[in-house]
Amino acid sequence: MREIVGIDVSREMVARSAQWLAGVPNVTTRESSGVDLADFEDGSFDLVYSYVAIQHMPRPVFHRYLAEAHRVLRDGGWLVFQIYLGLRPEPPLGDTISLGVYEELELVNQLRESEFHIEARQLEHQTGDGLASWLVLAARDDVVAARNSDVGSVQEVSGDLRSPMDGHLYRNLAQNQIAEGRRREAIDTMKQHLEFNAGALAVALELGALLVEEGRVEEAIDVLDTMTRVHPDLAEAYVDLAQFLALVGRSRQGNERDRPAPRGVSRG
């Protein structure tokens, strides 16, 4: 029989849950510290689920819970959580009433740091002031790598569920990283952008140019080859690829640094 363990920081809520669940042998509840899952062993759960909780946590607590969820999940386990995404100031530390809201890229980067990968997400509802409640399905990165399957189907599912603001946010982040001299991080950001929107032609061109500047020529060719497959009827894509391959040829002859790389074009 499957077992479910619920946790809450409130002793009163745990006591009430024990009354409500009387006669249900496979469900138990425990009082927790409110900051970690220290009572549970490594690899002891198949699923970690959180609903209407993250919005009441200070950011450092949520970040710690992500690391703890990774620790207690078995191979092949899943993390499912509800979270509000949008733009809103962080409530003061200790304020558990105001709604805690995360920006899109902040969540993506935090999940990556905690070694999680978003598999899919579903929009629950939107508020009148532009916030959106999402259910997020995430897997451990080592599980994703071990699966060694065609990730296109996963990306297609998650891509269909992304908000229209995602691409704008990713491009802004990459541009800021370039301006700050963090070019390798900008490359990673652009690659993440293309994972959920392989048709972003301007991003592919910018990424290809940046890869050539960094001497990662073969990666640049792969990016632009993908671009022509995604845009088979767009003549400009083939022209851009031909021009880029000519640039790659010059870089292989050691002349790349003598001339500026193309920065890509924005098309409506």
C-alpha cells in the first residue's frame, strides 16, 4: 500500500488532520520545522508535492526546500508545486500573509541550481493585476539525463504551457549577461530559450554569433543547422546560414578576431 506523509509547521493543524484522517491507515501527518525535511531520509519518496505554501515562504526557505526535495526523492521521483509568477515586490521577512511572487527566470535559475528540470507546467488562474498561478512538474536533472530519450516531446509539452512573456524575459537576461561580460552564462540562457522556442530565429542567430566569438564553432553550426530545419520555407534562414558558414570558414583560418561577428536580425 502506498504511503502519504503530510507536514505542516502548525501543531494545531497537524492535530486536526489526525482527527480528519482517522481510519485512513496509509496517511500520516507530522509537525515540521518549516524550513527543511530533516525528519526524512535520502531517497525515501517518489513524489514531493506542495500547494499554496511557497507563496508564504521567504525566498531562502523555498530555495532550501528545493534542495531538500531533491535529497529525499528516489530515482525517477517527481516534484510538483504551485507557485505565483509575475512582477511584485518581495514581502518583508516574516510576512506570511502577503503573496510571495517569483519572476520567471528567477524560478528557472533556482530550479537549475537545485538540479531540477521543468518537465511541464499548467496555468491554474490569473489575477487581475497580472499574476499567474502555475502548477509545475519537475524532475531531477540526473533522471532527465539518464532517461536518454528524445526530449523533443517533453519540450513540446512544456513549451505549449509557457507564457508569452518567457521569450522576452530570456532575451533580456541574455543581453544583460553579455553587457556584464558573462558571455558563457548568456550562451546558456539563449540555449534555454531555444529549448522551449526552437523557432526563435533572432535568438538562434545571436547565439550562433556569440558561439563563434567564443571559439565554439561546431556548436554554432549545430544551432544554425537546427534553424534551417525549423524554418524550411524561409529563404532568409538559408542565406543567413550560408553567410554564417562563410564566417566560420574565416574563423577556422584564424581571421575571426579581425572582423566583427554578425549580431543577428530581428524579424517581425
